[in-house]
Amino acid sequence: MKNLLISVALLASAATASHAVSFDDWSTAGSGTTWIESSSASNTDVDFRYDSTGFSGNWTLSTMVLTGGLYEFDWDYTPRHSWYRTSATLELTSPTNEVLYSGAAWHGSTQTGSESLNLNAGDTLTFYMTGSNFDAARILDGRLVLTDLAPAAVPLPGSAMALLGGLAGIAGLARRRRKA
């Protein structure tokens, strides 16, 4: 009976698929004021903002991977770099080197995309943003939002059936003991 209970407990723990990727606290650096909010316990959903004045600036957002795995995420980048001759770049510089956006940064334009990264524990995940303008207002502010696409823990159909079979076995053993 004890072995059967242990088996059922192991099946129950294996009966869900969960998202394993987790990050350390994010760090920011760059021109002007920067701030960040993370809305998930694993730090995989993040909202980064910067606010500066000038003709050019750069900003870095980075974290260390605590638990590796597949990190699938949407990104929304809204650079607001004044109005005249604006430019912005968003690069994923670590663990890979990929330009996610490079172009104009009209006041309030939003660029979006999706990425999928295989990350290992100990990797550094770094986003690098730049901006410039030739406008008397000298506005350099923006926002980068990363939204984790991993589903919450969900039962796997085969494991759920095995769990139900185990519970039925326990019920059968309990009936036999009562009769004996």
C-alpha cells in the first residue's frame, strides 16, 4: 500500500508540464532615468522604461538565467525620440547577437516581435537600445515590454489517465481490506 501511494504521488508530480526558465533580478543602465518592473515570480515578464533628454543615448537591460530552458517571448518596443530625424535600435546582444529593430523612432511608434531562445543556467540575457534625434525638444524616452509566452502548468493527458488509474487502484485495495 505504501509503495502504491508513493507511485501515485510521483505520477501526480509528473502530471503537469511547467515553465522552467527563471531569471535573476534585472539590472538597467543608461542615459537619464531608467526603471524596471517585473510582474512574474520567475522574472520572465518585464517592463523597462527610460527617460532622458539630449540628442543621443543608449540603455542596457540585462539579467542572469537562473534556470535554463526554452524562453519564448513577445517584445514591444516604443521609442519616443522626439520628432525630427529620429532613430532607434533594439538589439539582443547576449546570448546571441541579433538586431530586433533598427529604424525611425517617431514619437509614440511601437515595434513588436517574437523571439524564442534556448537558455542555459548562468547565461546572461542582455538587451541594448540606442536612440538619437536632431530636434530642439531633445526627447529620448521609451519602453520595452517582454511578455513570456510559456503556458502555466497544465496536466498532460497521459499522466492524468495514469493518475486516475492509480487512484482507482488505491480505492480497490481499500475495499479489499474492508472485506478481509
